[in-house]
Amino acid sequence: MTPFYIAGGLLVVAQVLGIYALVSKRADFIFALVMVVLVVTALAAGADGVYNQLH
């Protein structure tokens, strides 16, 4: 799996969790932390993919 697929998958998971949190009215601190971790990990994986593409 390339870092781009990992990054895309993590962003999709973050979106699904965000939608679930809004629908269930459970957008608490834990959901926010999980989503931040997912987005930061996705950004890191995407940056790694860009770095590997350029070098």
C-alpha cells in the first residue's frame, strides 16, 4: 500500500467518525482527539508519499 492510499483511507475514516459524531450528538473530546490523530497521521502519510515521489 502506498502512503497516498493510507492517507486517503485515514481521511475517509475521519469523515465517517465526524458524521457519526454529528448524527449521534456525541461530538465529545475523545472523538475530537481521534479525528485530530487521524488527520495528522493522514497528513504525515501524504507528505511521506510526496517526498517519496519527488526523490
